Amino acid sequence: MNATPPQEPLDARDRPARLTVGVVGAGRVGPALAASLQLAGHRPVAVSGVSDASRRRAAALLPSVPIVPPAEVMARAELVLLTVPDDALPGLVEGLVETGAVRPGMLLVHTSGRFGADVLAPATRAGALPLALHPAMTFTGTAVDVQRLAGCSFGVTAPQELRLAAEALVIEMGGEPEWIEEAARPLYHAALALGANHLVTLVAQSLELLRTAGVAAPDRMLGPLLGAALDNALRSGDAALTGPVARGDAGTVAAHVAELRRHAPGAVAGYLAMARTTADRALANGMLKPELAEDLLGVLAEGDLR
């Protein structure tokens, strides 16, 4: 198929209200965003995907949209979503530019949390309009993702002249735009990974330990507890801390470490690291008394030596 001929650069304010949309990288994020844009009246026209799983996701969320090579996605769409892993993004952008796939005036959107608009610089020099729109959400690769975008915050970074266009796209997807400066993107992404990714690891470990302890329905036990803990933490921050570390119960913490060494040695390092961090924060906000902290920190130090 012949590529769409180059177009004259367009100011974002001059663009038609509805755009043709393409997706390069049919992981969990791209098809969901394209489906959300479709609900807002835009028209997905092409998607690329390599693996069987990515093709299935695209077919499920964008059933009438053809699966084509990346260059053809670029040729068909006015707005292209680059939804590939962070480490692959710079090389993808350079490759698209080198092959002439980037047209002047096209909106080029990536969804990486780590990068801002600067990673799209090669495409910007070729005339593309660069936007970084990162949804602060975990994705499943199913239709539920489209629903979860309602009210989801997006980390937005773009040239100042494109800020309104970037924020408008987020709002059309039902999201809440949050402006992130270019230099702050890595810290912003680290904060989200610390909370969301590590939360999954902690919950999975807790489920395994409860099963080992003989709990028949650990998910039912943890659900209300973790929901309340998350709600309290979001409302009150460190003031929501509870448990033996915040209280300075060194004996209880020592018993925990001993049991973890016996039943789940792989969980010991994480427990000790989080307990130390919790103790530091509880000390700093006055919840943990210094005289109790000494014994507690001694237990944690001994745990490292065994």
C-alpha cells in the first residue's frame, strides 16, 4: 500500500476535531487508549502487533481495525500512539524517522512514564507534534482497562504550545491531566513504580504466607484490611502507620523474622528493608519512641547478619 503523501505542518488548534488514530505496539496500553479515543469520536484505523497475545488484544478491543506493519500505521493515522516498553522507545523513534515514516504535522504520542517529550526529538525535527501522555494506571489487556481510564490521572509532558492539545486528549479519554516537567519524569515514574509495582509484590507475598499459615481464603482476609490501609494512607500519610514496627514491638518483629526464615526465606530481605523504612518514618513523625526504636533497630540489624 502506498504511504500517505507528506502533509503541511498543522498547528494543533487547526486540526480537525476528530482524528484518525494508529497504535504502534499492541501491548496492554495501546489498544485500551485507542478504544477510549474511539468512544470520544476519534477513528482508530490501524494497529501493529507482533506476538499472538498482542494481536488477540487488538482484535478484542479494536475488532474492526486492521493489524498492519508499523510503517503502515504511521501512513494511515493523524495521531499515532507509540505504546512500547520504555527501553525500546528511543530506538523505535529513531527507526521511524530514518525510514521516513514520520510526517510533518502528525501527532506522535508515547505513553512511557520515564520519558517526557524530549525522547521524541528526532520525530519533532521531522515535523511531528510530540506528546507524552502516561496513564497512571495498571492495565490488564482487557475491556476493563477502558472503564478504568475514567478519572485516571495522566502524567502530561509536551512543548508549551501543545500543552492544551495534550490535556484535551487526556480529558477526551476520561482522564485527569497532571502536568509533569521534562526533568521530573524519571522521579515521577519512580514514585509510581514504588507504590504500584511493589504493592503487587507485597500483596502476592502476603497471600502466599497466609496460605502457608492455613488460611483458606487469603484474598477475602486481605481485601478489607488492605483496602482500609490504602484509604487511610492516602488520607493521612504516615499518620496511618500501625503495627509492631510503628509501636516498637521488637519481640514481635523478631518472631516475624524467625518465622519468615523458616517458611519463606525469600521474603526476609524485603521484610527487613520495609521494616527499617517504616521505623525511620515512624521515628521522624513521633509515632515511634526513641527508647523503643533502639531495640527494634537492633532486631532488624541482627536479621541482616543471619
